[in-house]
Amino acid sequence: MPELPEVETVVRDLRPHLTGCRIASVEVGKKKLRRPWSAAWNTLIVGQTIREVRRRGKWIVMALEPPQSLLAHLGMTGQLTVAPATEPRANHTHVVLGLDGAGQELRFRDSRRFGSMTLFPDDASLERFFETAKLGPEPFDLDAKSWPPRIATTKRNLKAVLLDQRVVSGVGNIYADEMLWLARLHPGRIARTLTRTEANRLRRVMVEVLTRAIERRGSTIRDYVGGSGLKGGYQEEFRVYGRTGKPCPRCRAAIVETRLAGRSSHYCPKCQPSGE
DNA sequence: ATAGGCGCCTGCTGGC
DNA sequence: TGCCAGCAGGCGCCTA
């Protein structure tokens, strides 16, 4: 579910609640997440303070003091929220960190359990994890010089390239479709056939779409909520995603749905010509 | 290098 | 009205 704007919203929501907070208790459910939680971690993190909360791609990093890092991924249906400890916990709540102070707790909820929460013993091991995964640059850090060459050699289509976290991190199925519509590029277009102008147009709309989506606190289709439990609003601004058969906001042609890179892909057949 | 398929899970829905 | 195959915002592994 959650792509960069949703994860960024969670991080911004959690930051004021978590920064400087001491972890007082840990409760972990029996069902296993994408990556297993080790029972040994409980004693390692109880008593530690959360130094900062940040995002890298679709990953959420909670850096502790002394240095250790909790790393969370929301998968498709993950939710990371702060709530009063007295409030009933929803079903599928798998990890709960009790926080010292205002009687609040951090809850990780995930019905499909494609998400994960893991502990890294120091900054270097977390960096190695990102390096091993070959996690690509943040979309906001791309520039006109480095981006076109990044996609200039691959024979893969644009949809597959945007979804590849090694090329650029944080983009998922929804925002890839929205970006390609805005850039007037067909999702099936082979990346290396793009001119430098087209590649940079894509780079600019990536930032544009993600920035606007963050302003709207991400998109909620079904499960997504931010760190305070609020839903997103960007789904109201979708131009192509989930709008199969409906008119293109630019030219009124009917939006088409197809399958690319194993994912549903939505585009305007008139505004986003395949380039033959 | 890359495409395609599967598996991991639960919950919802569209089409019969 | 009711049922269930198929699909969902992700990702990693395998094969060809």
C-alpha cells in the first residue's frame, strides 16, 4: 500500500510523539511478519530513547540512543500509529512499544503481514542493509545530469523501471501511473528510448506528484492511515489510477488499464502515445 | 540483464 | 441474494 508520500506522512506524524521518548515496554504477537522479530531484541531496546524518526525510500528508521535502529516497512497494509495505551487495540496489531511519559504507545498493525519491523545493532549495519538491497536515490535528490544516464541503458519499460527500488526509491504502483500520465509517457515505453528532455520531464513530475501527494497526506484507498490515524486525501486527485474507462482529465479519451511488470497500469491512450 | 511467475497473507468485491 | 475466484498500495526468490 504505502508508497513514499504515505511513509513520509507517517514519519512526520510520529516524529513529535516519538522523538526523545523512552521505550518502556515491548509486546510482540505470535504471528510472523515478513522478517521475524527476535525475542532477544526486547531487552535490547527497553529503556532506550528514540533519538530520531526518518524515512529512506519506503523504509521507516527509528534511531535509538545508544545507537541502534528499529527499521519498519509497511508492506501493503501496514500501519504505524501512536495511540493512548488505554485505547483498545485493533485486530492484527503485531508489535506494541510502550512509551514513557504521556501514556501513549507505538503500534504496528498489518493485516496481510507483508510488512516488517527489525532491529539493527548499529548505524553501520543499517547502512550495509541498504547497500545490499542496492536501494536507489531519493526522487528528490535526482538531478538533470545524473538521472537520464540512470535509465539510458535499460531495455525495460518505464513502469518496471519506476517500480524498481534500485533505480529510484519510494515510487510504487499508484504514483508511477500518475507520474507517467503527467509526463505524457506511455508506461510500456522502453526506458532507453527516452530523449534527455523526456527523461528530465519525468524527473520533474516525479517531484511534483510526490510533493503534492505529501501535502495531501498520501492516498487512502482502503487501509492506509498516517501516524495519527488520519486517512490521506490524494486519491481525490488521481488522474488515471483506478479510473479505467473514465475520461482523461486532459483530453477526455477513456483511460485504459493493462498489465505491466505484473501490476495493473492505467494510462491515457491519446495523451501517452506508445511511440509505436 | 531481464521477464515472468510464484509465494507470502487477509479481506473485499465483481461477476456469475 | 449468495458464493468464491481474483485481485489489492510490496518485495524477494526462482527459472528460463
